[in-house]
Amino acid sequence: MKIKLLLVSCLSVLVSACDPGLPSDGMAAAHSVTVKGYAEPLTASQFDKLPPLQQYQVANKLLSTLYKGVSVDEFFDLSAGLGQPRVKDSVNFIQGLRVRLATDLDPAQKKQLDSIIIGDPDAVDAAGAPAPLDAKYDFDDSRPKQMPLARIFDYPVSRDAYVQWMALHLTNTILFSPAEEIDSADITDVQNLYRRLDISIMSGASVRSIVATHQRSIENWRRFRSPEDNTREMIEIYLGLFDRDADVPRAAEACRDLYLTDEASGYKLAYTDFPNDQPQLVLGSYVLNCNEFYDVIAAHPLLIPRVTSVLVDYFFDGRSVEDRLKLVESISASEPQTFEDIFTAILFSREYLLNTERPKSFEENFLSAAAKVNWQSRSDIFYGMTTGRGGAGRTELAEMGWPTMTLKLGRLAGIPLDSLSFANYHKGLRETLLLDKYHWGESMGLIRPDGPQPEPPEPPVTDADEQEKAAYREALATYNEEIAAMTPAEKALYDEELAAWQETMQVYERVDTLSLDDLIDYVFVSIAERRASATERQALIDIMDEAGHLETIDNQRFALAWRKHELATVVMDYLSRLPEIYYFKRHVQG
């Protein structure tokens, strides 16, 4: 707390002459925030100068922070192998990602994605016949905690996914935690607070207007229940000013017009019969009631540096006080108006992407790795993460010391790495994802995917004989007859399945050409974002050979086609034990 006070106090000189107040409509003025100095963004040329594997690491550092990831097959040209990896896309990945995060989903696409997530009992097929859609994920009474994770995971990289993620991150900080753990709060507070943040950020509301609205909310009063507690916490949380024993009693007197009812009355926010009638001097301004006090907080020049410092403390955990102070100064000097401005400045900064090493949270690690291997998610994954029940119960965040939207003061900046918390973290990642070969084997191209029925016949090879060509013509004729017999609705569904299968087959065909060494590197890069060392590769090959996953021809070992997913599981098991996969890497730059 004293460190945070130091950070904000040092910044007060920088911002004391500026009091932007609250926009009349609560919206931030549309402008482009340009960050200079210590928090300047990583440029396209700086990214392009990195070696290919470091480009992949940096791209996934940014995506992992957002609970996303890019697969090896999507990022690299696998036809060139991984001995000298070649980046597939000529367009700068980081710059392209910035554009995608600023682009809204098409409303129809968003509606369709939500229907897949929660199901749609009223769905119809192309012909208008009833075709109820089952929910992709399991939900229970903790749905307000589960739905954001499901949307972030299933939405493509877009502003919609970004806003969902920002709102989730904020509700896990001291700034906006709904504090479900205390007796006066419940899951409804989680839902209302999260949705209010989601809607406000999506609409472009300013930081000041969001804070002003939140202070007046019942969710805020259910967390800090007396005028004394509420006003003290607003001063500390949003301004970083501590030990304000002169201001707090006067602020509490001004706020005596409000009170929270007791448990028997449902913890409701109510007006008193005896409001304050004498102006109170608080933080250099005279206020008569709680509304006026909240306006002073929301318009205070320390607000933006303070909320920036809370976020900087998390993303730059482990960096020195001096470094974090310089980052807060640099971002605040750019005059950010929205949380989107602040998050974007942090995430795209060169200091974050290249010069910061810190532990990954479970969500950052698990959901990113799942995206990198194109994991076919379990229906109970978010149910398990939030409740500890079901087949994915070992992923429960609370057992890792990392409950979501629960703690009164939010999550701490550092990831819990005590023995018990980390043991549960490791177990959840290893057993639920890394060893779950049948949920990533096919999508990684390690298992040949089954095609839709009827499956298109495979064309004959160039040097096929006449019998093979005739057999193909006959199979093709039969296939075309079966397609022609389909109803329009059946054909539409078949076309969707066929397109998905063809895409997966393309991955399978590319991976099928990899040598044994490249296949091991393929799994290594997917999870550890580096190639295997010669020692690691040889030790793993010996284990695979002993397990019967390889065959030897002319003194050379090859992966058995039908055992490649088993081979990958051996590598995954090894990788799960490496400390490096639980950290974001630092790339030493000047």
C-alpha cells in the first residue's frame, strides 16, 4: 500500500494542474492516444527484426494475456519444417492484432456465437424446421462467472472479446471486485457489476464516468457498508491516498444521507431521514452529500494515475518500483480517457512485450495453450473452473488461491505460487489439457479426422493404374448421387461439416510431412514456444521408442502414423514439468 502511495504521490505534481472533470454525457471524447516515453508501443519494425521463434513468443505473450493464442500451423509455414521456422503471414502480426482488437463483431455473428455458447431451443434449420441447439457449455448458479470466460474463449479476437476480457480483469481487481465472499454480496452483484462494466466499456464510457456510476451503486455499498468505510475506501482505492484521517470523518458526515439496510431487510441502499446540512471540506472541495463527494473522487486529477498504477502493478509484477512509476507516468501523460486506452497502452508497450517476465495466471496459461493446440473444449470446463465440480473440477481457480470475482479487495498483483496453489495449478493444466490427447490430437493434425458422411472419395495419385481410376470414377458417381438426394437443409449442414473437415485435413496433411525431429519440435513450440534441445529430443525419442510409438527403417526412426498423438502426449507430459511454461518470457532489448 505504501508503494502505491509513493507512485501516486510522485505523479500528483504531474497532473495537479489538470482537472478534466466528467464529460456531460459520460462518454470519452473520441481521440487517438499516443503513448511516448517509457511505455511506448512495440513498433512493427522492432517486431519484424525479432527471430521467427521470438516473434511467435511475443505474439502469444500478448494473446495469452487476453486468454487467446495462435497455433504453430497458423503462424509458421510448416512445409519448411521447424529447423529454420518461417513465418507464414507477411503482414505484421502485432499491428494486425491491434486492428482486430479495435474491430467490433458483426451483430449477427455475435448472436450466433452466443447461441452456440448457451444453446437455442427455438433454433430452426435452413428449411425453417425446428432444430433446437444444445448449449456448448454447462452452466449453473455461478453462470455470471462462467459466461465471461466462455465468451472470451469462443469469440474470435475482436473488440467484443477484448471488452469482455477487460471487464473480467477489472472485476478481479480492488477497483471493482463484487466481493461475493462477504455476507452482504451475492452472485447477483457479480452479474450486475460485470455487465455494467461490459456495457460501459463497449459504449466508450470514460474511466471517470464508470467510477462515478460505480460509487453510487448498491454493489459498492454492499462491499463497503458504512459511510465511514465507504468514503475511506473510495479515497484509498481510486486516489491512492491513505491515512486521510482528517478527510474521512467529514466525508462520512456528508455521506450520512445514505445507509445500507441489514440482512433481514435484504442489504438495500436507502436514504436516511437526517441528511447532512453543513458543507464539509473534503480533499480541498466542499461537499454537502454523498453524490457531491463521489463527484470529487471521479473528477480528481489522481484518478487516472491511480487506476493505471493498479493495472501496471499486475501486468508488470516483479518489475522495480522505479520501472512501474515510469510506466504510470508515461501512460498518464498520454491522457487516456477510457479503460481501453489504458489496457491497450500497457499490453502493446515494448516494456511489456519484450522486457517483462512474470508468472502466468491459470487462465492466461490454460486458455492460451488450449487455443494454441485448438483444443476441443469440454462442456464443463468453465463450470469446473468456477465451482470445482464436474469432470473438470481439478481446474478450480479457488483451489489455486485465485478465485474469480470473489475477494473483497480483488486478486493481488502476484500469482499465488505457494506449494498447494501451484500443485493444483499444475495438476489442472496437465491433466485437463496437456494429457487430453483426444481433444487436441485431431485438431493439431496428429490424428486423421473422420470426414462427414458421405466422405468425398480421394482422387487417385498421378501414376494410378486404370483399375484405380475406374474405382475412383465409380466412387465419385455414388458420392454425387448421395449429395443430390439431400434436402436443402441436409445439404447446408453437410457443407458446413465438409468445410470444417477439409480445414482440419489440411492441417493433418501438413503435419504428416514432418520428420520425427520436427514433430517433436511442433509440440514443443506449441506449448513451450521453443524447439527441443538435442538432449531433450534424444531422451524423448528413446522413451517413445520403448513405448512402441516409433518404427526403425534402415537404422532411422520414424513416428508410426497411428501413434503420433501418443508420441505428442509423451512430450506434453514432459513439458508440463518445465517451470518455463508457467512464465511469460523476457527478451533482452536495449
